[in-house]
Amino acid sequence: MGRILMIAALAVVGFFVIGWLIGFVFSMLKWVLIIGVLAVAVMGVMRLTRSGASRNKDSDYS
């Protein structure tokens, strides 16, 4: 009887650990996606501002 209870307790603890690990992985994936979207947005803004600056420099005929 004691061995069966120990196996049941280990199964319950195992499910808690698996749930924690899955939650942790999805949380990290969420933050990686957020940081990636922010990085792409910053790169896009920098590309737009850099192309605008070079365009203004080319149109100067002095």
C-alpha cells in the first residue's frame, strides 16, 4: 500500500513539474517573440530614418 501511495505522489509531483516547465517554456517563447517584434520595429524605423537622411543629402545642390 505504501509503495502505491509513493508512486501516486510521484505522479502528482511529476504533473506539477511538467506543468511548470511547459508554462516556463511558453513564457520564455512569449518574451522572445515580444523582443523580436520590438527589434524588427526598431530596425524598420532606423532604416526609414537613414534612407530619409541620405535622400535629403542627395537633394542638396550647393
